[in-house]
Amino acid sequence: MYYILYIIINILYIIIISFIPCVSEQESFTSSLSCSANMSTSNLSTVDGTDRLCVSERAQSVPSRVLHLRQLPADVSEQEVLALALPFGRVSKLITLKTKNQAFLEMASEEAAVTMVNYYTSATPTVRNQPIFIQYSTHRELKTDNLTNQRAQVTLQAISAAAVHSGSMASGGEGRGLALGQSPVLRIIVENLFYPVTLEVLQQIFSKFGSVLKIITFTRNNQFQALLQFSDAVHAQHAKASLDGQNIYNGCCTLRIDFSKLSALNVKYNNDKSRDFTRADLPTGELEPAAAFGVALPPYGAAAFPPTFHQHTGLSMAAVPGSLVSPPRVSLQVAPPAVHSVLLVSNLNPESVSPHCLFILFGVYGDVQRVKILFNKKENALVQMSDATQAQLAMSHLNGQRLHGNVIRVTLSKHPVVQLPRGGAGQEEQALTRDFSGSALHRFKKPGSKNFNNIFPPSATLHLSNIPSSVSEEVLKDLFSSSGFTVKAFKFFQKDRKMALMQLASVEEAIEALIHLHDHQLDHNQHLRVSFSKSTI
């Protein structure tokens, strides 16, 4: 009896399941999109709001003009969905599935869809601060026959027409920019550059105001500058109005923003100086891949401690000329890091290491204040940097490097400061601790120093600067060779013979040479400056 009842229950279960629409692992569609288990591939070519189809929209890598958007806000509007796509090209059709927080967009061209997906792969799109997901659809086109979707098309046509109209009104002659100086490209100057500002920091800040497509950074007139291209001039204008005059970090790195005369940027390389967020396939140029994308080179002041953004709607107001009501401004602040600035360096060679040696090496990545080699464990040392950001930078670059034949380990110390020896300490113990806080060799004490923009991992190629005009290539080669280093190649800078590149036999040898010859006197009033280079000869 129980066996027969068991069979009947299973049969009923199978019948019920057969009437339930199937859903994919990643999505559940409304009744507009349900499925048949034995659907053929040809039936996946279109989507509409009348046929009861279920489409398995797995994460697609095959490009399509149709894009699938997921995890939208429940009451998302057509305008908000279109705002994500219109910067990349014309949208042909739109289907919103509000009860399932999803939508489908059909772009006018596959190229526009690919550009959109590529961009949002590196910059997560948001609607009302809610991250959403965009992928290629398995569908090749959208059908919009039913009444609900026809209303969406009316909205689409109205918004598209307005966008085209505003674009035609704004476009200037010869296609070189927008009228009244309003271009989608902003020119950014960072004043009071106490901490370096990286490409990643700029992208993080400006993407709050729209789609950032391209960035190029450079130094001109001893100022850090950047060109940043938005998807349209409206976003650029919003960012300029909100960010001009703001500090990225507390009390420093002030943004000065103006419209560029350029209407678009041409980015050839994706590295730490330039980036096209719509083209992940671009080469890195002369940079090594790890250094170019921050694997071995975390952005100074940003990778370890990224900026936090606070929107103030009435507390920090700045008057706008000709305006009675001041707009809300954005305050960009970096919270003080909750870590110490002292590093523990271990596995040192006690026969060769000295406080001065560690001061010069760690000084490449920040201003070293004090160095203490432990009296009872001379293979260990404490190095105090100016701040926690510099400590993080030095640790990320020098941990695992070879110094005096040993692979050193660099970690954060639990000590908040390096203590100087007491008055009763012996002469040897006192010699193992040095205070460098007043040293003239600090590379970063001057705000806006070029050294902030030239911080690279140890490499076999050294960058030499402050070379007197009387010093020749042979003199410099002999200087390094007579000190026991093997010179593989040498090259003066074409535009400035005060600088040169010198390639040695290995990274370890270059580290030794930098320690030994940095600040070497070349004539009566000029000393050689040595740092690591990102280039090769």
C-alpha cells in the first residue's frame, strides 16, 4: 500500500515539475521570458515579450549587439538603463523586466556593444550606487511587439532624439571639440603634490561622475598633469563643477580642472602612465607587464590606502560666480592609516649591512627617519619611514630582493617608532642606530617633487641624474667599473645630458651600485643622483 502511494506521489511530482518554466543558473526571467527544455539553437536568436521562452543566459564571451543587464534596482527607469549605454553608441531596442531586476539592450552595432562591455569589465557600473552586471546575450536581436515593450521604445526614441539634438547643438566646427570650450576631455593639474597621484586614483575619483574612457598622465612645467576623457561633455562638465579646487588628500594634492581643446584622446599603451579602459588588448609599451598594471608596483598612496569619498550636501559649499545657490561639493579625503611606519628588515648580512646602507636603499621609496640594527641580532634591523604609506611602498618593492648576497624580508613592525640609544649605551650599540630625520638626502621632503612620479621596483637599469656637462660617458663607466660593477650598456638622454641610463649585470648588482654611488661627488658642487629605472637600454 505504501509502495503504491509512493509511486503516485512521484508521478504527481514529475507532472508538476513539467509545468514549471525552467530558469538558468544565473537568471530567472518573468513570464515574458520562459523556456522549453528542448529548445533548438535557432530559437535563441530573438527575445520578445509575447513568446514564452526560457533562455539560458550564461556568462557569454561571444560578442552580440544584445546585452543583458542584471541586478538592477526594482523600480529602475528606462532613462537610467539607457544612461549606461548611450555614451557608447545608439541603442536600437530596449526591454526592461522590472519585476526580475533585469533588462535587455540592443545596440545599433556590435562594436558599440563590445566597447561597452570592455569598459564595464574594468569599471563596475552602478545605478543608484547599486552595482549591476552586464554581459553579452545569447540573442542576436530583440523583438518589441507587445504593448509594454512598445512603451519602452517610445521612451528610448525620445531620449535618443534628445541626445542627438544636444550633441548637434554642442558640436563645434571641424570636429575638434565642443562649443564654449566644453569638451568630453578634461585637463587636470594637481597642485601641492605632497603624495603622488596615480592613474588609478584619478579613475576612482572621476568615475563617480560618469564613464571615464581614457586617461593620460604626464609632467609638464614641473607639475603633474593629466588628460581624462569622459563618454560625453555633460559628465565632464559635472565633474569639473564638483571637483575643481578640491583636495584629493587632506591638505594637499589640489585639483585644478579645465576643459581641453581636444575632443578625444589617442591612447597607444595601457600602463601606469596611460590607459584606455575600452581597450584591454593594448600593449604596455616599454614597461614590463607587472610594473605596468600595478602587480609589482602598487600605486603610491593609493594601493594600500585607497581614498574614501564623502558627499556633502550643504556642509562644504563653494560659491559659483553668477549663481545665488551654491552647489554641493565633494570632499576627497584619505583616512589616516591605522598602521605604523616602522619596518622590520630580516635576513640581512651582518658583515656588510650598515645604517647608512639601509638609509640609502629604503630612501628610494620614502624619507627614512631612523635606522636601528639590533645589537644582539645584527641580521635584523628596524627602519622608520616618514609615514605608513611610504613604509607600505618600501615593503612592497624591497621584500624578497637580494642584498649583500642574502634575500631580505621586509615586514611591518609592531614598534610605533625607533628608539634612540640611551646615554649609557656602548659605542658599538650607538653606532648601530642612526637618526636621519635632518638628512639633506631625503628625496621626498619637497612637495611636488618629480621623485614622486619616478618610483619603480629595483631593476638592473639605473637612472643617473645631476650629471655635470664636463662629465663624459667614459668617466661614468669608469666610476662604476672601478667600484666593481659590470656595465652592460649606457645611454645619455637625447634632450638632457644631465641624465643617463646605465644597465648593470643584475638587479642585485644595481642595488649595490645605488647604495655605493648615490650622492657620489662628481665635481666640486654637484653630486650624482641614482635611482631605479623602468626602462631598458
